[in-house]
Amino acid sequence: MMRVTAAAFALMLAGSPAHAEAANSLHALWETLGACARRAQVAPEAAGSEVTVLFTLKRDGTLQGKPRITYARLVGDRDQQQAFIAATLSAIAGCFPIAITDGLGGAVAGRPIRFRMGSGSRGA
């Protein structure tokens, strides 16, 4: 399994814009994360790859600690796999800080969130 260093993820987070409309429900939070995931620029050779990222949020929508990949199914050669990991982490890093309401912030603060990102199925 590939590891992403804290420094690499911190670089991806640098300058990430906050989103204009605050999420006020878990559904809205998932929609925001999904929009970030769709921004990933993944090569067609990596089709079928997927990762699950585990992270926690603070009350204000910023990351608490360092996200980590808890599951990966990677397709392609080593370079394609690394490119897929970099693209997906970069896309999700662009989400933070996530604009959330005080109510949602209180509900999710410190709780683990698992988010699956995939590139679609090969041959589909």
C-alpha cells in the first residue's frame, strides 16, 4: 500500500479554497465531497482503481490530523497507480476546509469519516 507523507498532503492543502455554501446535513457534506472527487483527473489506464480515505474534521470544517488511505485497489502499472493516488488525494484536498454549519460541525467533529473514491470500472 502506498503511503502519502504528511508534507505531501500539506502541500496539496495549501491554498485550498473554502466553499461558498455551508453544508448543513450529512447529505450536503457527501455531495460536497463527491463534487471534489469528480474533479480528479485520472488516466483511463487507471479505470477500476479505488481508494478509501479516512479522516476527521474539526468543528469548523478543517482537517483534524492527517487523512490516511485505509483501502486501495489499484489498476495499472506503478506509475499509473501513483498518478491515481496523487490525483485522488489532490482532488479531496481541494475540499478542505469544508464550509459546514455550526450544527453539522458539532455533529461530525472528531468522528471518523470514510470516503471512497473510484475511477469507474474498467471496460465500462
